Amino acid sequence: MASPPAAPTHVIRCRATLTPPSNSRTWQTAPHPSSPIVATACSDRSVRVYSLTSFTLLHSITGGHKRSVRSVSWKPHVQDQDVLATGSFDASAGIWRKRHDQGMEREINGQGDEEEDDDDYQFACILDGHESEIKSLAWSPSGQFLATCSRDKSVWIWEELEEDNFETIAVLQEHDGDVKCVAWHPEEDLLVSSSYDDTVRLYREDADDWVQVALINGHKKTVWWVEFEGSGMSSKDFRNSQRDGLSEVQTKHIEDLESSGPRLATASDDCTVRIWRRKAKERYTGNNGMPSIIRSAAVDEDWYEEAVLPQRHERAVYSVSWSRKTGLIVSAGSDGKIIVYKEQWRTQTTSASSAETQTEGDSAVPDGDGLPTEWIVIAELYSAHDVFEINHVVWAERADAEKREGEEVILSTGDDGEVKVWVLDEKGQLEQASKGDAAP
């Protein structure tokens, strides 16, 4: 039986609003993988690049798209330039490049602002092929692949053969409705997509072709967002949280997490955020240990629902973000709320009977109520963007003058055209700070 809801232990405090805001709806904000900047997709056909140090606008990227820019994604592992992919309602994806000035483009000056060279982002190439609006795009962790998805019910995978020369290597048409989101597994070339058809689907390459390897049917309405957990986050977090050692049940749980790999979070129109885990199995290699050239059912994967997070949203959940530093999850959506969740060991982890399993074939699948962990809400904020919907929320490394070591902020992007920067404070810290301010 689940534990009763606990009172929130943290407060979500507004640190800043990125200025100037857009005059039109903003869709998504993407933190740069290594620099203290973010890119925001806007309905006015532009992308705005802001500083997380000064909270001010650095660049307004225009001229590449004929309709709203819906999605943005920074290419990882690029040393001499910034590479940004943009997905638009004009059915195209764009690639933008900004060359670094001898690798020293972003030195911080005495005012805490970032020094920029005179060059702006240059529109490098356009990727055409979709028949309708692009809703989401994402680079793979290696930067080798770019995935796009569209209202035309398809998912495309592009490979950059050389600079500005992209080849379409897969067109996946498994969904029966508008595809809302794509995301990559952090450790493998495994792609996930979610759709208006209420399903989540996963794909990987098999015998020189990309194929669907899993279908998730758990949500009852449109699945707006999908995102993987960071590499090793669960087992690392739980190991560090125990001072006096782990019980047998807890140790087994960590081993299961390590064997199944990063989990998957999904957000839906059914007002829920759910966690899915892959059932671990040995990789299929065919005869003599060599990869098989014929697709076998062995390449298919089984993903099952591990948890439904405490339901605090009253309308559609549009976005979730899973911190790769702390393991916290943040969600936001149509009701204007921002909710932060934490996974913890259950307060009463009893005998092995509390981790009963359901047996499916030869594999054991944990019963959700029998897991030694549970998710709790640690912070909840109402009307974060006044009466406006929140289209996207994401964790980012904090970079302003008040940052503490390893601290993150939450960025929320709304229909009001604003991107807000939020700090997650413990209630005890706030109370101590207020007493200090009141002291003579």
C-alpha cells in the first residue's frame, strides 16, 4: 500500500524572467550542453538565445523558417562551433551554425555578461521531407543522428555524413496519429516517440534497417512528452542516500535497475506522469555469436510500467524533465502548475514479501506496490505563468552570481512568451534566511 502524501519540503522560487520576452507564444527552451546559454523556440518564426548568467537576450535567430519554430536541439560534442537544429510548423528542419572565435567566444567579463564575437548564427541547411508540421526533434547523444517527428504521423532519422550534408536513413510510420515528441536513450542508439494515438514506440537499427522494437500502450490519451533518465542515475542516487548499508531488497532493486538501464518518463493528456522500465534480457547474436542478418523477435524489447507519479495535475501534462544530476523530475502543462517529484526508499521496507513479483513467461516483473521505492511530491507551484499554459519545462545548470556548487534551475516556457528561471529551495533554508534578514 502506498504511503500517504507528505507535505512539500521545498519551495519553487522565481529567480528571473529572461529578457526581453517574446511577443508571441514560446514553445520550448533547450539548455546548451556545455555553455550557460539556452535557445527558445518562438511562434514569431524566430529562435531566441539567452544568457543564464545575465538572463538577457544574446541573439535573435530569424530568416530560416516561414512559420512558428516549434522545437530546438543543440548538437552535442562540437568543439569549434555551436550547432542548433530547429523544427518548424513549415514542415522543415533547419541547421544553424555559429563559429567560435579561436575557442574563446564566451569569456565572462567583469559585469557577469558573456562576450560574444560579431558573427551571428548562420543558416547552414534545410532538411525537407515531412508533409506537415514538425513537432519535435532531437540529436542522438553521439551527435551522429538527428530525429524529427511530425503531424504527418511519421518519424524521420537523419545522419550527417559531412558538414551540412544529411542523409535520410529511416522513415518510420508506425504511429496512427500526430507524433508529438522524440527522444534518444542516453547510452544506446535507441529512439522513442510519443503520439496523439496514445502510444509510445521505441526503435533501433537491426540488419541495416530501423525497426520498432517496443510498443507502450499504458496512457489513455495523447502522450505529449517522453524523456529518458540519465545514465546510472537511479542506482547512484540510492547508493549515496544510504549511510548504514542497504537491505537485501534494496540491493536487489539496484541490481535490477542496473541490468535494465535508464528508465523512461512519459507525460500525457490523461493528467499523469508515468515511469517505464525495460525488462532485462540477453542480447540476441544469432549463430556462433555473430549478429543475425534476419530480424528475430529477440530484438524486440519489453517495457512495463514501474510507477505512476502522484497525480497533482488537473489538465494535460505537456512536458517532463528528468534531472541528470539529482534524479528529480519536474512536470508542467495546461493547468499552469510546476510539480517537482523525488524518488526515495519506502519508509517501511519489509521482508521479501513486500517485493512480490508477477511472473510473465521466464521473466519476473516487479509489482508496483511491491517496489522498495516510491515517488513523492516535494514542491508544487500554481499559476507559474499567471493564467497561461506552460508548454515546456527543463532542468539546467545554474550559472548566475548566486549559484551554489552543482545547483540547477528549472526553466519554464509559456504561452505568455516568457521563459522563467526557478530555484528549488528547501523550506528550512528559506526560514533561516528570513530570520537572518530580520535580525538587527
